[in-house]
Amino acid sequence: GNSVTQMEGPVTLSEEAFLTINCTYTATGYPSLFWYVQYPGEGLQLLLKATKADDKGSNKGFEATYRKETTSFHLEKGSVQVSDSAVYFCALSDLRKGMELSTGGFKTIFGAGTRLFVKA
Amino acid sequence: DAGITQSPRHKVTETGTPVTLRCHQTENHRYMYWYRQDPGHGLRLIHYSYGVKDTDKGEVSDGYSVSRSKTEDFLLTLESATSSQTSVYFCAISESKSGQGLFNEQFFGPGTRLTVL
């Protein structure tokens, strides 16, 4: 079945450091890939997405490229800020096997999350 | 921000008691989901709904039931709460979109922290 694996945390960086959070996936179809971010005490919110191979998603200085050949979707940011401290989730969304879109055909699988601490 | 509210936001209950969590949306989205979040597990899907009265099980559905009598409300019920159901519960909504490929972006509520003693 489909799965998502992301690097374990916590990741601790100094302000303005370069960030990489690795994410790899397994999927039988052609999934869409997402990064969600969760700030303390809040729900998840979408950070960026990519819907097909070689697409690059970007938002708020974060980027991730959908690499089908390496089944990866690594999150990067060139210069992190204290306000980026949060938990980051990689996710995969694909049509459920044998199901139609009209009956809830999508299935989204989340990675375990990577906590990022950024020090001033 | 997507209009999603969850109630209650915090609840402490005792083993064996029934508990109902409510998710309310104002976005008129078709799909609604209940997840639980536990350390080391990320988010795991409990149940989801693809329309009024249309629901299906997720990967961790044992001990939980759901109902959706209106588009805007999705209820999660623990018939007899156990300590293993202590968790943070998130509701999410989505609509499927096409144009740049078919995909399913989800919007999350603020969560309910449930403690079962």
C-alpha cells in the first residue's frame, strides 16, 4: 500500500540557516504530494503542494519538488526564521483503489511529522 | 481561513462513558474527515464522509462511530471511551479540485484534546 516516510526530528537550527526535511513515498498510482505545517495549539494548514512529476510547490520561501524517479518530495528553505518553528507533515493523496471520486475516492496518508526548532 | 469549528476544544472523561465530538463547517465542502493525532504516528484517519449520510471507515475506526445528517455537521462518537482513545482529534474538510491535476487539499479544524481517565 501507499506510505510516507519523513525524517525524524526534532530538527534544531539557528536563524538564517538552510533547512531540508526529507520525505519519501511509495505509491502504486500517480499521487499528489503535500507539505502541511502545524503551529503550536493549532490544526494543520497546507504549506505547498505538487500534483505531478517535476512540479515544484512553493510558498513563504519554502519549496519542494516532486521527484518521481527518487519518489521524494523534500522540503527546503534557504533561510529559516524563528517563526518557522512548527511541526511539518509530508502527505500523499491518491485515488482509492477501485473507488470513484464521487464516493470519497481520495485517500490521504500523512507522515509522522518533523518538529523544527529555530533559535534566535 | 476555512470556516471549521470543533467542540468541545478540551474534554476530560472517565473510562466507559460515551463521548461525542462535533465538527461544524461553513464552507459547504462535500468531504469531511476525523483524524486522531498521537506522538510518533502523525495523523491517522478514523472515519470520513463523502456526503450527507454517506460515511466510511478509515484505518483506525474500531471503537468509533460517526454520523452526518447535514452537510455542515460531522459527529464522532466514542460509544464507551477507553484510555487508548486519549488523543487530539482533528476534523478536516475538502473538495476535490481539477485543472492542475486532480488533487484533494484538506482544511483542518483547531482540534479537540480528549483525555480518558
